[in-house]
Amino acid sequence: MNNLSGTQSIERAAPLSARSLRALVRTMRPRQWIKNVFVFAAIAFSEGRLWYTEPLALLRVIGAFVAFSMAASAIYLINDLVDIEKDRAHPKKRHRPLAAGLLSPTLAAVTATLLIVAVFPFAIWLDGDFDFALALAIYVVVQGFLYSYWLKNVVIFDILIIAAGFILRAIAGAAVIDIVITPWLIVCMGLLALFLGIGKRRHELKLLEDGAGNHRRILQEYSIPLLDQMQAIVTASIVMAYSMTAFSAPVVPKEPFPMLMITIPFVVYAIFRYLYLIYQRDGGGAPEELVLQDRPLALSIVLWGLTVLAVLIIFPS
């Protein structure tokens, strides 16, 4: 009987352990690792580095993607730990594992610590010096601690810090292979991040309506008309910034015209499609989900990427 009772206890414990693991993975947000593709921007758009002729450089950038994914997961865990009570007042975020009680705060905290402790030796080994590790450290400090504990409650800065995270990804991707990223590309990355961040704030305001302040105090500082005005400015700016990036990219010839110009229509369509999803479909709360779920948006991004690769291969500088 004792052996039977022990077996039954083990069988009951195993599903709980598996459930905790699944909850932990959900909280680490693997779907949002797609944001870390920004580390590949430098190798694609900077002079002297062509991904298909330098496999070692490409492997190092892939390693940078892995490092940022580890760091991002640690930050998501920290952020959910900080916001656990606020998330319980949100109609969607209350289903997150920590807010719903499916994940132990202790397990989340230990996992975040282990990820942060492990990622920096990996970053130093990957680069050979401290440039990439320094960029990663700034990302973790700013996004994981300054943002989670302070800047997320400072109006305007809460959106600007999100943009800074994307810029740091692009800079880190350049640092890991020791090249200089083009200024226009940095501007373009920052504006795209602002575009997504403003759309996310707008979605939260529209979803929560009068209860927005109960979930996050900073939402009281915004209004939908204000965010719409900001989005209009950023939308125009990002089209111009990407156009200048395409005009000035040093990786392709400029004669008879800058070849990357042919990718501009894909970018314009993707931006307009995203705006359509925000304003007509009430999307924008999770940009990575929109990219994965909306076929026209996903197709425009895939076609843009394939066109960029084709131009880089067919018209090398």
C-alpha cells in the first residue's frame, strides 16, 4: 500500500512540474524573441560585411540573437514579477502565469537570475572583447531594472525606453562583428520601435478605457487623440528614415539608382497594414502576434526580407 501511495504521489506531482515548466516558458515569451532579429540589421546594411561571404560573422550575430533572447526572457520574468498585482486587474494580462498563480514567483526569480548570470560569460566569449557585452549589459540594466522599477511610470520616457532597446539590439549586432552601423539605420530602428510602442499604448487605453489607470498609473497621462498625433508624426518619419537608409546604404551600388529603393513599397505597405489593424481591428497590443497572425502583414515582411537579400546578392558593392 505504501508503495502504491508513493507511486500515486509521484504521478500527481509530475503533471504539476510539467505545468510549472510550461508556465515558465510562457512567461519567458519565446514568441517575442522575434524582436531580436534587429541584431542582424548591421550585417545586412553595413559596408564590408556580406552575410553570405562571411559565415563566421553570421554565426556570431546568431549568437548575439541567442544572447539577447536569454536577456529578454529574464527581463520579461522580472517585469511580470514587478507587475504581478497590476496584471491581475488587466482583462488579458490576468491570464499570465504569475498573475494567474500558475507559476511560483520564486521559480521565476531564480530563473531570471540564472539567465542573467549565464548570458554575460557567453557574450564575452562570443565577442572576444567587452563591446558586445557592454551593449547587452546596458540593455539589461535599462530594460530590466530602470524600466521595470522606474521609467515605465515616467510619461514619454516609458515609450522612448522601448525604442532604446531596439537601438541597442542593432548596435550590439554591429559590435559583435566589429563594424560601424549607419546612422540612418539607427534612426530607422528607433522610429520603428516608437511606432510599435505607441500602437501598444493606444491599444491598452482603448481596451481598458476608464480602468486604464488602475492597471498602470502612467496610462492616465495619455489620451487616444494624443497618441494618434504622435503616431502620425512617427509614421511619416519612419517612411522618410527608411527611404534615406535605402538611399545611403553602402552595401549596394548607387548607379543607375540606389538598388534598395525597390524595397520601400514593402515597408510602406507593412506600415499602412499595421495602422489598419490598429485602427480598424483594434490590434496593436502584441505586435509579434499581429505579425504571426495577419497574413498580408507577414507576407509583406517576408517579401521585403527576400527582396533585400536578393539585392545584396545580385548587386554587391
